[in-house]
Amino acid sequence: MPALIEKGHYDNPWLGVSGTSLTPDISKQLGLEKNYHGVIVTTVVPDGPAQKAGIKEAVYNADRQLRGADIIIALDGQQVRDIDDLILYLAQNKVVGDHVVIQINRDGKYRDWE
């Protein structure tokens, strides 16, 4: 609130991605358990923090079927079950310029990105 009053706007912390929550159907397409949780990275903003960290967006085949995607499963060790968890964590715990450790599942391999 103080920044909003002082500057007239609030800078939101962001990762530079668009995403969607995993659904049972999407999990099946990716060969995951139907109750797997996380956020599929559907788009990565050019020159944004996520792209600079090496996070990749979803890959589709010619029939627009999902073939692979980075799936965000945790931020700073806190489980991300869906897109709301991701947005809420950033809003409540981070400010612009903060670092965040993002745990990704890429093709069944887990990796932490900063």
C-alpha cells in the first residue's frame, strides 16, 4: 500500500511466464499420474526472468497435442499445486528484484532454477 500511495502504482513480482494448472487430462498427455500437481509453463516472456534462467515453454505437436512442458512444482521449497498457489506465493512473499528458487519437472527430471 505505501508504494501505491507514493508512486501511484504497484510493481508486482513476476517470473515472466504464463501457465495453467495441471488437469487430469493434461497429466495423462504428459504421462504423469492423473493427480499430479503443478503449473505448466505455456509461455515464456522474451528476456524475462524465466527465460534468462532457462525455463522453457510447452511444446506441441502438429495436432496441437501437448508433447512436453516445464512444470513448476515448487517455489522456494513451497509446493505449487496450481496457478493460484504460484500467484499467491509471489504476491505474499516476494517483491520486485527478489530471487526465487523454482523447482521444475522437465521430462521427468527435477531441477531447481534461480
